[in-house]
Amino acid sequence: QVQLVESGGGLVQAGGSLRLSCAASQSISRFNPMGWYRQAPGKQRELVATITSGGSTNYAHSVKGRFTISRDNAKNTVYLQMNGLNPEDTAVYSCNAVLYDIYNYWGQGAQVTVSS
């Protein structure tokens, strides 16, 4: 069973930065893509960023230029560096891993709260 564990969430002031980590229980080279999603209160879950096994990245328009997704296969970890945070970024951020285009795995989520 694949386990994804997020860490690095917390409370930050507007304009600040946070780095989220997603540690997998198995080699992440198997997953394509991996990504981060977020869900704010009363809203649907939305894609934040994805990264393929080859390193290609994709970002939501709202975070492009502020967030950076990366992966370290040696550490079985995916990161989301978030800069220039604003209150609209407040949400639960969840890590996702896709296997064989069929299986979707999710972490438990990490709360990110940005104060104005």
C-alpha cells in the first residue's frame, strides 16, 4: 500500500514562504505524475501543480511564478516551494501520486493558513 505523508504546513503572514514536503513509502520513480492539490473551505479541490517522472511541470494560473514543484527521487519526496503567499492561498494542501494512469494515491493533507 502506498503512503504519502505531507509536512511543512503552518501559519504564515501574507508575502511569506512555506515549503511543503510529500514523503512516499515507495519509490516515486513509479509515479507519473505526482502533484499537489488544495481545497479551501467551501470550495472544490483544485490542482496546484504537477510534475512528471521526466521532470516536466504544470501549474495553476493562480500560482504560476510564485510556487515551484520539484521531486527528489533519491529521497522519495516531492516538494512545493510557495513564495509570495496571500490569504487566497489558504487551504488544505494534499499530495497526489498516479500509478499506471489508473491508481490515485492521496496524502492526509497539510493545512496552510496565510494571514493578511
